[in-house]
Amino acid sequence: MTEELAYERFRKLRWPDTEGAPVCPACGSHEHWTLVENRKWKCQRKDCRIQFTVTSRTIFSSRKMAYRDLLAAIALTVNGVLGTAAGRMIREMGFAYKTAFVLAHKLREAMSIDYDQQLEGVVEIDGAFIGNRRHRLPNRRVDDDEAFEAWKKKNPKVTTSIVAIRERTHDDPERRPKVRMFHVPKEGDGVPIARRIVKRGTVMHADEGTQWGPLEMYFDTKRIDHSKSYSDGIACTNGVESVFSRLRCGERGVYRYFTKAYAERYGWEMAWREEYRRVDNGSQVDILIGSALRSRTSRMAGYWQRHKPANDLFDPIAA
């Protein structure tokens, strides 16, 4: 694909209702002056008059990368079933590590753009701890385990909590079951999140953990005792456990370790991959580009200039 073809694809995904014709990102006006042919415009409204391009006020705002390279990097990201490491993007795309790192996190932000949509029907909820696993080699030595346990004792706060909320398959074949992941200080903090994003009248499935007891005050809640079974014909959380399986496989096999500052971002990625697992890769590329072009300016913008991690308490619902 040439640079022009890649650019046209971005334009049509940014403004699908006008088939690529520019629309002001600030006021929504269709009236504009052309400053650079097919590249830059200026709004004609007197109370606006901003200059904009196809990536203005999006995650790709102020980008320097060619559209062709950006499209290839997104395709590479989508093709990774368990994630795509920045190191792989460096090797295959020729990027600097800083470029690959920031771009990957920007795409994870785009994956969380629809977190304000409410879940309904039958919903499962559960929590998991991550950050306490390491990549184990088949020929590992016995003292490797001892050294790792000693390291964990010196670093007791390496683990962190992730809560996953997942819809079950709906009767409507056109409705795609949603998957959501959130980074929380403790699993019980998933209850107020569930109250925000799950509609009243929804049937909730959870395990017998005491942290999920308050759910019964707000939803018709089915509980399953995992010490006895994983499914008893009434309650089951196997769907949400499969999300954690993907998350742990990605942590162990691709990313090796999730720090607390970015744990939620990796959760967004794995939830998105699980939600769109039945969609072909070409459509996934268009979906991800469309989400990125609908998103606000990234919190990762200027990351290396700030010299500090992104806010790990960033709430995609409230933003």
C-alpha cells in the first residue's frame, strides 16, 4: 500500500459519515478552507476558525510517523493474539524503542474508548492478581525458584489486582458481548465499578468470595463455590476466567511482567482482544484505527519529556 492509499484509509475511517470529507473536530462544521490540498483545513465558523488535519485532537495528534508505517504498526499489533511486544515492533518496523513503547500504549487507550457503554443481560465478574509470575524455562534449576521467592519477600508489593466484567452471549446475534477490565487496589473495589457500568436488572455471576457479597444488594446475583465446582448448572464464571487466562498467557509469554502503573492498560488490551476474537484481522485493523481517531489526545503525549509514568488511576469511564 502506498502512502496516499494509507492516508485515504485513515480519512474514511475518521469521517465515515461524509466518506472522508473533512469535518471540524471542534464544532462539527462541514464548512472549511483548504490550506494544504487534502491534508490541512481551517474551519469557516467565526467562533471556531481552528486549523486541523485528519489526526487532530486524536490519539495520533502531532504524529510524525508516515501513515503507511502507522497502518503497518497497527496491523502488527492486531496480529499478536496475546499481545505485541515493543521489542518485536522495533525489529519488524525499524522504530526506536521510545516510539514503539508510546505507540503501543496509545493503541491500548484506543481499545478502552467504549468503556462508557453499559453491560446487560447475564454478566460475570471476578478478580485476579497479576505481577507475581515470571517466565520459567524448561531446564530451570531448583535454586531459581528459591531465588525468585527470596526476591518476592524483598518486594512484597509486586502483585496488583485486576477485575474483569464480561457479558455472556446475547440472543441478538448482531450484539457483540462486551468485556471490561479495571485495575483496582483490591478486588472489592470492583463492586462500585459494576454498579456504574452494569444495568439494573442484570443477572450477575460471581464466586463465593466475601468481596462480592454487596453485589446482591443491587443485582440478581448467582454465586458459585469454586472449592466444590466451577459450574453447578446455576452459576458459573468460566467466561471471565478465560479472560484471565489470556491475560496471564500474555504476561508470561509476551510482556513478561506488568507493572502497577500500566497494569490497567494491558487489561484494556486483553479485554479488547477477547471481545473481538471472532472478528477477522482486517476488520480488527479498521476497528482499532476508527477507535483511535475517535479518541481524545493521548495521556502518553509527551511521555518521555515528562519522565514519569502515566496515571495508573486513569478512569476510562469518567474521562
